[in-house]
Amino acid sequence: MSEECLPFKIHLPGNLLVHSKISEASLDPHILRKRDMLNGYCWYDLNEQIIDNNKLLINLCFNQGLLECIHLSMSDDKYGTSWDDWSREKEELRAKETENFIKKLGFIPGEYLWGKILVVYDEYSSSGYCKIIYKLSNF
């Protein structure tokens, strides 16, 4: 387990603080798309966010109304704009640059008492991103 740090949180434009205790209702003005999985899980894709001149894509997964995980990734044309110009290398670069972004926020990938921060290239979705997972029982 990595040296302990505070649970992951990020301040978004429009006065939204994404953190382990956020409610689904507070997301309303920021939602691009809602995906109810009809099994207790609900995903929210937020509008593209700009923080310190970085464009970000953020997806939040709630389980029975509690935030379970966040997918966070950089958004830029250099990573491709469609499947026609997609490549694994571009997605691995996206993952690496997303990792650099969260490190600037003071968060290091690793496992913590509150959950874990992973930086991944996901074969299933063919995308690179940072995944923040909260332990629902503790936080």
C-alpha cells in the first residue's frame, strides 16, 4: 500500500467539487449523458471540463447512489478524433499525460486506505485513462 494521502477530489468549473461523498443530484448542470445500468449502477458522462488549460473527459460511476469510481482522461485532437485515426500508442500517451495531470494535482497512482488510483490502457474499451476507485464501506 502506498504512503497515505487524502481521498481523491477534483474541483471542476461551475463550482462542482467531485469527491467520495458527492450526490448524483449535484451533477445535473454538468451531465452530458446518463447511463442507468438498471442494476444499481449508474454512469454519468460529464461535459468536457477545462482545468489549467487542460481539456478533460470525466465519467462517474455510482453504485446504489454512492460514488464508486471516476474515469478521468485528457481530451485533445492529438489522441485522435474518431476510430479512423485511433491508435493504441495515442491512447497510451493519453493515459501517461492523464497521470502527469493528476500528479500535478498531488495524487500519485497507488493503493490507499480510501481506495486506489490506477492509470490504465484498457483493452476492452481501447482507451487510456486514470481510474479512481473508492472503497464504499469506508468513505
